[in-house]
Amino acid sequence: MPKTPSWPTLPLPERPADCRISDWLHRELRSAILENRLTAGSRLPSSRSLALQLGIARGTVSAVYEELLAEGYVTARIGDGTRVLPSGRAPRGDSTAVWSQPLPPAGPVRLAARAGSWQRTPFPLEDTPPRAFRANIPSVTDFPLTVWSRLMSRRLRLATRELLLSCDPLGYLPLREAIALHLRETRGLQCSGGQIMIVSGTQMALDLTSRMLLDPGDAVWVEDPGYPGAAQLLEAAGARVIPISVDSQGMKVAEAQRKAPEARLAVVTAAHHFPLGMPLSLTRRTELLLWARRNQSWIFEDDYDSEFRFSGRPLMGMQGLPGGEQVLFCGSFSKMLCPAIRLGFLVLPVRLVEAFRQARSLIDRFPACLEQAVLCDFITDGHFERHLRRMRMKYLERYTTLVEVSRQAWAGRLTVDANDTGLQAMAWLESPRTADSFRRAAAKIGYEFIPLSDYSRAVTRCLGHPVSTGLQVGFGALSPAELRTAIHAVSRIL
């Protein structure tokens, strides 16, 4: 008589044509164990024997046995072979995990009650190449990729253990100090590297700000028209968003104080209004700072496109003015360099630094360090300032081309506003044509305009024009020659 029990009769169903041999064998052996067709303690045939029976490679059987062993269904011992684990030790009870049995249909996904608010995003989810006149897109072809690659290679070659291990929740300190120096010299801010947090961009900075400074139902002032990414994020966080109209001096602070004097936060694009382009006047800045100081409220200053000012220095940030200790100042390198470099900064009031530092540690521990070190080298070696100077001249040339060529080709049917900063300008259609209908017509021939109404929540007129006739026209990502071609093509649908 044989010393060991024989392989029990276990008919295996035919392998589907689209199923790998190893997947099929693992599935059927696992099903047999879970359904007790292979009883506890029974011995499986040797890998050689089973391979011969099934006409498959021995290595395939061995791999399946090893997988069942790792999952806890069998045990293996030299001299005793592979056996099914005794009852109570095998991971039984999950009948829905038996692959050979039909699974019940999946039920509807149940999201949290607030999940719907977080899905209403104004940002495109598809990665499509930018088309002519798309706003808020820098020229990536002018990014100094050779310099960046050399700095990245040097950092990788000389990386220290400390750089590779971890980072402060606020970010890489030498980069924070380099940013603080740049902001003191160019924007008049009163800050040190210890007040700066490295973030992935404006959205992350505002998200963290809303978590730390707002309770559900708190009122927040936002510009109208204004940056939709801010308003929709704040609403998703449970804030009560109060749209405040703007004029040639920026946000109407007096209107804001009438609507919601108790607001906890004001979000402004003070240096270069999004999307209209004018700066917040000194009078309005003073009113805003006095309100924040008096009410112990906060101001989130989104430093939108301010580095690309075509004449003179960038405007002074509100954080550097009297009362600036109520200001959180945010900037991003996505436009200054390229969108793929997801790095930005948030200048925090001294009183908020430690609270934000602890919260950042809980949310995602710390920002990725290696790219911060490369950006630090890019700034401290002087490449950043040279790049900004070069791009200011290029963007000025492209804006000038847009204005001069469109003045002739569009002949008053679409008039571009004066602009001294940024990568896009406002333009106004001759009534009664609407921006929505023009956008659809332009899209058919491959061009992309954004109606001002996409950024407006309540107002119907702005800067003397109906909101329905306003368009945001991007010029930053196009060469002068490409702009001329696109302007003449658009003139045909005007």
C-alpha cells in the first residue's frame, strides 16, 4: 500500500480561453478548499505529478502552491508535502471571494454626503493639448529645460542622506529662505523663511487655509467676477461664499462690509485681478486691512501673475503694508516656470505658522523634497531672475502683437483691453453678439476663448460692459507668428 493518501478525485472545469493557466489553477484550487471539496489535512499531489496530470509546466504548479501557501490556505513541510490547513486556520468564510462562483452584482457607490461638493470642479480633467487663445497657460517651449536638467542631475549625484530621508512639513528650508529673500526684494513683504510653507499651488494653500481658519457656515468674501477655483473650493469646505462685485479699483470693500461684516476671510487677487486684470487700489487695500484688523479676520492674497508686469517692478504685496499681519500671501511657480512643476508657497502670519505646520504634517507629512532642492538651486544661481526678465519681454511682445494685429483684423467687433501684466487680456464683443455663441463658433475652427460669464456668480455688468460680451484671451503660449495666424483666422467668424 502507498505510504501517503492518493490525490482525491477533483474534476477541474475547462480553462477559459482568455484565462492564464496559473490564474485558472489558483482559482480552482482555492475554490475547492473554501467549499470543502478539499478537506482539511488532505495532501495535494506533488508539483511534478499534478503537472503531468494537467499537461502543464511544473514551474506553474509550484508557483500556484507558493501563492496558496502565502495566502494561508495550505502548509508545506519537507517530507510531508503540501496539505490543506486544518479547519479554523484557513481563511474561510468569504464566499464572495470564490472566483469560480457567480458574483452578486455590484451595488451603487455610496459616497459621503459632502462628496458632491468636492466633485464640482472648474478645472478640465482631460489632459488635452492647449489650443490657441487658451488663457492662463505659460509658454512651456521657453522653459530652460537644459539648465533644469543639469541642476537636477547635480542634485541627484550629490544628494545627502538627509535630503533623501524626509523634510520639514513647511518645506525645504534653503528654498523657503530663497523665496523669502526674493519676496522681500521684489514685493516688499516682511517675512522670513520660517514663515513660508511650500505647497503644490494655490488650491492646496487655500484648502489648508479653509481647514484651519473657517468653520462650516462662516462667511467668506470672494471677487465677482473672480477665480472659480477659490469659490468652489470654499463652498465644498462648508463656507458661506459672499460674491462681491468689482470695479476699476478692484473689490468693493464697502459693499462687502454691508453684505457680511462678520466674514472670517476675504480672498483677493490684489496685484492683478483675475480675470479683469486691474490691481486693487491703495484705498481699497487700506479699507480691507483695517476691516481685517478690526474684526480679527483674515485676507488670502492670491499673487496671480504679478511677476509678469511689463513695465516697472511688481506691485507691493498687501502683507508688506501696515496691518499685513492679517494677510496670508500665496504664489505659485506653475506660471512663472511651467505647470508640471507643482510648487508654490504660502507666506503665513507668525501667529499661524506652528498650527499650519502641525496640520500639514497630519495631511500629507511634508512636501516632496528633491524638486524643492532643484528649484532652490535655480533661484540662488540666478537662473530664476534671468528667466523672469526674458519672459516679461516675450509676453510683452506677444501682447503687443495681439493688440496691434487684432485692432486691424477685428475692427472693433472684438476689442482687447489695455493690459500691463500677465499671460492673457480681456476683450469685449460688440453687442448683441454674446461670448457663449462666439466661443462655440471659435471652437469649431480649433480656437479656445473663455467667456467672462464663466467667472461671474451674480453681476451682469462689469467695467462698463455687459458681462455676457466679455472674453478672456490668452496670448502667453503663442509665438507672435502663431498669434497673427490665429487672429486672422478668428476674424472670419466675426
